Amino acid sequence: MAQPIPLILPPRDTQREFNVRLEAAPTKHAEAVVAAYEVLQLMHDKGVLDLMRGALGGSDAVVRQAAAVAGDAATIRATRNALVLFKTLGDIELKANREESPSLFKLLRRLFNSDFRRGLAACVDLVETFGRNMTNKGRENAN
């Protein structure tokens, strides 16, 4: 009767395999290593590394400040307004593929629609506030 051939594998030396790969890495990936050093140097020159070090060191203070800003009533209102704006823009029906332009009567009828007037008033308020803030900035710069 045939006897099975015993299969005895030598134990893997993963540390030695890792060292061989590590020794070959600089020559195999030389271009990538040089590019990484250049990026690292640019980040150092621009102060990005200092900024990251400071953010990591003061992470608790950064989180506290972000939470304080996010919990502010003005931030909550601004977020809600942005959500309403995005929802409204998403609800607008695009009618660019119209074959005929609306009649003058249809346009006049839309002018007397209360929703149109409400939207027009909001646009006018926005432009008025923008202009007021531009005037205030001009006065501050003059001082």
C-alpha cells in the first residue's frame, strides 16, 4: 500500500521577509519617496505642519470652540436658511425646454401672485441688506 509523502514546511520568518522588502523599497520606489519628501518640505515651508501640530495639540480647545459656534443661535438660523434655500432650489421646475414663450397675460398674472410677491420681497430684502453692509464696510475702511 502507498504511503503519503509527508509535507513539512519550514516556519515562515516574517521579520526576515519584511527586512528584505524594506531594503529593496528605496530603489524600487525612489521616485515616489523623492516626491513625498518634496511634498513634506512644501508643507513645512507653508506652515501646514505647524498648523497640524497645533490643531492636534489643542484638539480639545478646537472641539469646544466648534461646538460653541455650532450651538450659536445665528449659526442654527443660517443652517436652517441654507437648507430651505437648497430645498427651494431643488423644487424649482426647470422649463428651459419650452417650445413657446409665455404670453404677456400669463406673465402679468404671475406678477399678481402672492407667492411671487413674497419671493420678490425676499430678494429685495437680500439686496438691500447686501448694499447696507457694503456701505458699512466702506465707512469702516475710511476710518
